[in-house]
Amino acid sequence: MVAPTKQKALSLRAPKVLVTGFDPFGGDSLNPSWQAAQALHGRRIAAHSVVAAQLPTVFGQSLKVLGALVREHEPVLVICLGLAAGRGAISIERVGININDARIPDNAGRQPIDETIIPGGPAAYFSKLPIKAMRAAIEAKGIPAEVSQTAGTFVCNQVFYGLMHLLATDRGLKATRGGFIHVPLLPEIGDPSIPLATLVEGLRIGIRTALTTEVDLRQQAGEIS
Ligand code: PCA
């Protein structure tokens, strides 16, 4: 038995995983990505401790908040979550592209069209997560998961691209892994959906796999309907 104070000190020393979710947008009152992130806050996964934080669904501001969180927590792994209504699986993103092209205004009323995220930056960044291994591990538990080939062109893609740009260009963050996962609606909001408890368990498995898998599996991504 470890004394509670010692246990706390141990968990404070544990390397961190930063998990972010977004605030509600587009007139919704809840965002499952934030509900899932909150549910993971404080969990221990593969000897790491999870810290959850909310990002605003606002172009530019979301990336500033994310950058500050990465500097504050110095996580070894960063997983940003966002809602993708219409998808029915935990959707592990492969690639973020250097473009903002908003279908609806963000939460500050801005709706950029054909705007680069980082002028002069590469057209795209790939995820640093073992996306195939994560998909396989989550599916092995009977929870729907897929590799997605597009994170869209709204605030989620901007955060994904911006995170990967930060990890690629900040010398102190070369070893930090990061990526983006879109989540479906919850059943109480709409369809297709995954219940919150199932979603959180799937994300826990995905995070554990990311922390314990150095080299990704080599298998076909499969088609997304
Ligand atoms: N989903 C949006 C932005 C915030 C969120 O949860 C997206 O897919 O871009």
C-alpha cells in the first residue's frame, strides 16, 4: 500500500498525456469531444497521467490555447479530439492540411475561406500516432474505429495541422507524439453515435496503444463509407 501523499507525488511525477476537446459549436449545447476528454482527465494509462483541457472552436485562438497547454504540461503525447457528426466510429485522422475553409462560422463568427493556416508551411502533416495499431486495438474490443483520410477544413483540421507544425518545428518537442481523433455524436444527441462510456473506453485503448507502440502496424486502412 502506498500512502496517499506518496501516491499523489508519484502521479505528479508521471509523464503526461494531454487530451483536448472542443467547446460546443454550430448551435449545439454539448460537444462529445469535451465530454470524453473530461472523462479521461486524471486517469492513469500505461504509467502516464491524463490531463484534459478544452479548446475554443475558434480559428487561431484554439491553436494559441493548445500551444500554451503544451508548454505548461510538457506532455509526451498530445491527442486532440473533435466532433465529426455523421461519422459512426472513432475516427483516427491520418493527415492535417494547410487550409482553412469553413462551412459555418466559428464561435467568434469568423468563416475563413481558402486561407492557409501557416503561410509558407508544408501542404500537409501526417499524424505522429500509430494510427493503424490504434484502430486495430480499439476494434479488437468491439468498439468501432477507423482510419480517416481527412480531418475536414474547419477548426479541427486547423488544430491538427497546427499541432503537427508545432511538434515538427519546435526543437524541444521533437520527441513529443501527437495527433487528432474525431468522435461521433452521442446517442442522446443524434445518429450515428457511440455511447459516452464506450467512446471513453475506446479512447483509453487508443491512448494506451499510442503509448506502447513504437512502430505502427502495416495494414490496409479500409474504406470509410
Ligand atoms: N469539431 C469541429 C470543430 C470543433 C469540433 O468539435 C471540426 O470537426 O472541425
